[in-house]
Amino acid sequence: MTKTQFRWLVTVSLVVSIASTLVSLVGESRLPQPLRDYIMAQRDSPYTSRDVAVLIVGVPLGIAWIVSIVGLYCFWRIARPLTVLTWIMILIVEAVSGPSIDLGIVNSLFQLDALLGGIIIAVIYLPPAKAWFEKRAEVSSAIPAQAAPS
């Protein structure tokens, strides 16, 4: 795999993630009326401590996800553990956030995004990509300081 191919993989994952969110929002109107009523009732209900906890964790998690994506594009050393930690936290938040109602296509896109995330995690810890994330730190520390012009 080349760096360009890896960046394409990350881009496809990002596009699938954004598409799943957009299709979920747009597709809500295609749900049967009882399910739309349930969704509206959930939105109109008072916030629970679980909702607040998900929000408190979700906002920094969203920021960490964005930083990890940028880090993957730029091959930052911190991107590898941050990506793994972000995926673990996303799984935990999804597990405790309660029931969700979506169209089948949305679930398929979420599954595809999870599959791509797993592939990305595998790739970043295996050669040659492993070296791309380690080499940058080694190269910058191996470059001797240039002498000041006299």
C-alpha cells in the first residue's frame, strides 16, 4: 500500500461516515409514522443524566475524531493511538446511548464505516504504514541543527 492509497482509504471512510449521518437525518421522513412519533417523543422528553453524559463525552470525542483523521492524513505519530482510542470510545458511547431507529441503508453505511475503521487500524500498525508514522518523528530528530551563517 502506498501513502496515496492509504489517504484514499481514510477519505472513503470519512465520506461513508458523513454519508451515513446525512442519510440518517434525511431518511427519517421515510420511516413509518409510529417510528417518527417515537423519535419526536424522544426529542421532546426532558434530558436524562445519560443524555448529559453522552453529550459531555460526545463533544470532546468528536473533536478527537477530527484530530485523528487529520493526523492520519499527515502521518502524525499520535494519530495511531488516538484513532484506536477514538474508535473504542465511539463504541462505548453508542452502546450506552440507548435505542436508535434508522433505515437499513443507514445501518449498512454504519457497518461499512466500522469495517473501514478496522481496516485502517490494521493498516496503521502493519508495515509499510507503521513506518510512515514512526519515520516522521525519527527523521525530524535525526536532522542535525544547521550551523548559523557567519
